[in-house]
Amino acid sequence: MKFTPSKLNAFMFFKLPSAYWSGVRVKAIQPEQCSVTVKYKWFNQNPFRSMYFAVQAMAAEFTTGALVMYQIQKSGKSISMLVAQNKALFTKKATGRITFTCTEGNRIKETIEKAIATKEGQTVWLTSKGVNEKGEQVSEMQFEWTIKVRN
């Protein structure tokens, strides 16, 4: 699969429909970074008039996961990937359009190269930051991805 926003959004529609119907959309992907947006609306709200935390987590995770998939494809190897843990910090109500960005594509590439060289599973913690339309950070999520070369 070619990694473009439209291809990733189609992938999301078929493989992660809850994220798609919640409004999560890929806006940009490059080898080093991925940006995803989601807009606060009735469907993804919580009782406190802001975006439900799980919707933020879906958007944040997709920024990291898309970069992992991109780097796996670039390696040309058959590699499994799975989230082992996650952490979240919420600093402001998420209203309006929130943009999540992960800028750690190079760390993923290094982790994949190490997994290929050692033939052992590797882990990498990746961070995605969510900011509102004013540029204020509303949340920061971290995901521990496990990477393993298949036999």
C-alpha cells in the first residue's frame, strides 16, 4: 500500500471503523512524522462537553501506528507490531478540531533495523501530542509498540 492520507483513511474505514466514524482523519504522513485530526462533535463527546478520551487515544495511536506500518513496509521484511502499553496526560478540554502529531519516524526506523539485525523483538515508546486550533496542547499520549521479525 502506498502511504498517502487518502489510502490510510480508506484503510481506517475498513480496518478501524470506530475511529473512522468518530471523525479521525489522516492529514499528512512523511517518513518522520504523521498528523491526524479529529473534530469535537456530538458523536464523540463526553458528559463534560469535550471530546471523549478514547477518541483522542484512537487519533493519537493512529499517528504512531501509521509510522510503524510505513517503516515496516520500507524495510521490506515481514514484521509484526502490537501496542503493549499506553500512557496519557490530559491538560485541557478537547473542543474544536484537535491535531495529533507524532514526529518519531526515525526512532521507529532504528528500532526496526535493530530487530532485523538481532532477530529479537524490540520495543519503542512513541509520543503523540494533541493540540487545539489555538496551538494549545490538550493531551499527550505515549504508546509502547512491540516490533518482531517474523520467521
